[in-house]
Amino acid sequence: MCKCRVSQIVETILSPDTTHLRIKRPGEVKSEVIEKEEILSNVDLASILTVCPRCGHPLSEGQRRKVMYSLRRRLKD
């Protein structure tokens, strides 16, 4: 499991160096890589992130939810 803080994960997602993120859609076996803009335009996709963009470890269900809420709050500003 990932040990990064949610704020660190959100910073990594929003950083200009990050271009792609790995997600796994419900009911599918394989995960897929999508462009960062896709997540920024539809923040709900953050709830299906599979691995931390920072360290590469798997994210827990709670972390995914917190990242989604935190991203939503940051993008409103």
C-alpha cells in the first residue's frame, strides 16, 4: 500500500511534470493509462486511480476517495 499523504499525491497529479495516470475502471481486468487532462476535466475518475503517481504503490479505497475530494476542492479555486 501507498504511504504517501493525500496532499502529496494531489500535488503530484497537479504538477506540470505529470502527464499520464493509471486507472482501473470497475468491472475491467486490466488497468489503463490516461492523460492527466482527462482526470482534471472529470474529477470523479480520481476515485478509480489504481497506483500512486508519486511512488507507484497501490492506493487504498479511502485514499482514492480523499484524493478525489481534495482535487475537487483544489480545482474550484
